[in-house]
Amino acid sequence: MLDAEIDRSDICSFNLLNYVRTFGHYAKSRSLIFIFPWATFISVLIAANGYPDPLAAGMAVSASYLVLLAIYSYNDVVDLNVDRINAPDRPLVSGRVAKKEVIRLVWILNGSALAIATMINLYTTLIVAILILIGILYSHPKTHYKDIFPLKTLLTATGAAIASLIGGAAMDNLSLYVIYAAMVFFAFECVLASLGDIHDLRGDKAAGRRTFPIVLGLMPTIVMMMIIIMSIALTAVMVSNLLSINIIGLMMIIAICGMSAAMLRGLLRKYDNRPYVKRTRYAMRFVHVFLQFALFIGIIF
């Protein structure tokens, strides 16, 4: 009897270690999703005028991170065959984790994010629930909206905007400026998603997907991304008086958008160089960090 209890304890401990190990693998392989909780944090600061409640802020950022990690982990489960071409180093493709463990981890992450959101307020709970639903609709085999043009890009960008709104909802202040910050993330994520599609062109073609680089062509897609980036700068100028964006923040936004457009311009000659495309996408994520920070500076000083 005692031996059986000890055996069950060992099994539970072993299973827990497996999930911790699986979480660690995905937290590392998907480390660049930090831009989503970062946008949540910036919205928290904006909504709270720079002085948020630390507990509510921490919970909002945690919920954002957990649900986005769940979305990307579930996407890896569904995209296993495509990732063998596009991303052979992913944990599931390389065999470092088991498929069943990843699926269970997705449930744990989504459940944890929703539980944290309920401890904040009703609005945050609803927004997190919507984000979870979008993640399921995006990847689930029965819906698989990521295979429908142009939903693949638009849903990804919508998820980015919602991640930003989590911060405002957590502070009970979905102000016009918070919504504007979310729309900036929507636009920038359209660029990041398209960069990813350029990098994953070979695998997407093999899977029969219709992405912007496949439908429009590589050069037109790059031009489209440059237009989106410059539209962010132009829109900031147009709404600066309405949203009371100060001159420091406005100049930062314009400078960052100009730098982004210059980085994308380099792709016009190297769009078929996958390592270069990957490096550009990596760098653009960090550019987005500064863009979000510029939005915060624009309203604080």
C-alpha cells in the first residue's frame, strides 16, 4: 500500500517535471513573443499615467504572455509538417518534446491566463477569452483560418491589438490613446507577420497556403510593408493634437518608422536571402519595442 503511494508520487513528480521541461523548451524557442506582453505593459503604463498598481500590472502582463505562448505552442502542433521545412529546430519537430505534452501544456497555459484575468476584472477576462478564441480559430484543423487569405495576417495582427488592450482593461481605462496604441501594434504586426511569410515562403507553398508574398509577390509585399510603416508615422502626425502626443514622443515615432522603412528597403534586393530576412524580422521586433516605448513617452511628458 505504502509502496503504491510512493510510486504514484514518483509518477506525478515525473509528469510535472515533463511539463516544466516542455514549458522551458517553448519559452526558449518562442522567446520573441515578448513583444506581446511588452505591448500589454506599455498599455498598462499609458492607462495608469505611468503609475500602475504593481499587482494588477504583473497579472496583466503574465496573462498576456501565457495566452500568447499557448497560441504559438498550439500552432506548432497543427503546423508540424510545415515546420519540418520552415523551422526544423522547433522543439516538437526536433523531438525534444512530445505532442501530447504540448497539447496539455496549451490547456494549462490558457487556463492559467484566464484564471489570472478573472482575478483582475471582468473586462480583462473577456478580452483574454477573446484572444484565446482567436488563437483556436487561427490554428484548429476544423477552422484553420491561417490558411484563408488574408485572414492569416489579419488575425495575427488582431491578436497583437488585443494583447495591447489587455493592459488598458486591467487598469479599467480603455482610453482613446490605449486604443490608438493597440492599432499601432496591429499595423506593425502586419509587417512582422508578412516578414515571417517571406521567410516561410517555401513551406507555405508546399502546404498550399495563400499569403501576401505568394498572392501579391515578394516585391509588392515589401512595398506594402513600407507603406504600412510610413502610414504609422503619418497617422501619428495627424492625431497628435487629438491625442495630445507631445513633440518628443512624436519625433521618436517618426524617427523609428523612418528607420524601419530603411530596414525594409534593404529587403528589395535580398528578399530571397532567408538568413537576411530572418535577421531583419528579428531586428524589427526590437524596433517595435522602441516604438511602443515612444508611444508611452508621447503621453507622459
